[in-house]
Amino acid sequence: MSPASGLWPIIFSTPTPLPLLATTDLRLELGLAIFGIAAISGISCTGAVIDRAPRLATLSSLAVMSLAVSIFALSSTSAILATAAIALWGLGFGGAPVLVQTALADAAGQHIDTAQSLFVTVFNLAIACGGLIGGLLLSHAGVNGLVLSSAAMCLFALCIVLLARGSFSRSRSITHAVT
């Protein structure tokens, strides 16, 4: 499993750019639609490269998410920039669950069933904690605090993956059939 995979649930427990819509004229339902369409595109892009280049796919996902929150950090009042940031966040975020599950499956080997069971528990706990931390950040530090912390976590995860060259397998070590 990649060293940065523990950060994923915290990073994306909410679509970070969406609270920023309050500072623009972009409507929430439009922001959600843009995010959803971009996330589907991100899943497709990840699926196309994950077997051949899992590390590159992870780095790309984190870089795109970092770019998205950086756009908001620089200017959070523009509807055009909000739209771009939401689309980029969705694109980067879309493949993240696939990347984490694949890294876990590669690392678990024959213990994949146990690893996946534990992953579901840890992932749900991380989502709950991420929602709590995100809510506290939003209420105490405002939108900018949420954006800056998201950018910091994305960049931190990006650095970890950059340093973890040997943690990514290029081929599946086991074949796991679902029965």
C-alpha cells in the first residue's frame, strides 16, 4: 500500500472546493454536477493507466488535486476559477478510491480479504474524522483555512508518493476471483 494512502480519506472526505461556492456566483447544483462529471472522467483516466503506471496515476491525481485547491487559495471569488477548481478537484479525486484499493490489493497479497475488510472500517472512520476536522476548520478558520489545509495535505501526500518509489507494483501479484 502506498505510504500516502492513509491521507486520502482525510483529503477527500468532502469535495473541498464546494464550500467555496458561497464566495462566488456559481450555484451549488451546478458545482456538484461539474464535480460529478469530472470525477467520472477521473475514474476513467485512472482505469486506463493504473495497471501500467500506478505511481504516475497517483502522482497525477495528487498533483491535479493540489492544483485545484491552489487555484482557490489564490482567488476564491471568481466563478470561472471556482468552476475550474471544482472540475480539477473532481478529475483528481475521481480515481483516488481506485488507486487506494489497488495499492491495498497489491500490498495485501494473499491476505486481500482481511485487508479489504479492515480498509472499509478504517476508511469509514477516516471519512467521519475528516468530516469532523473539515467542519471544525470551516467554522474556526473559514473557507481559506479549509483550502489551505487541503492544499497542505495534498502537497504532503504528493511528496510522500514522490519519495516512495519502491512502493508501487506494476503488475498484479495475485489474481483474486470473486465467488
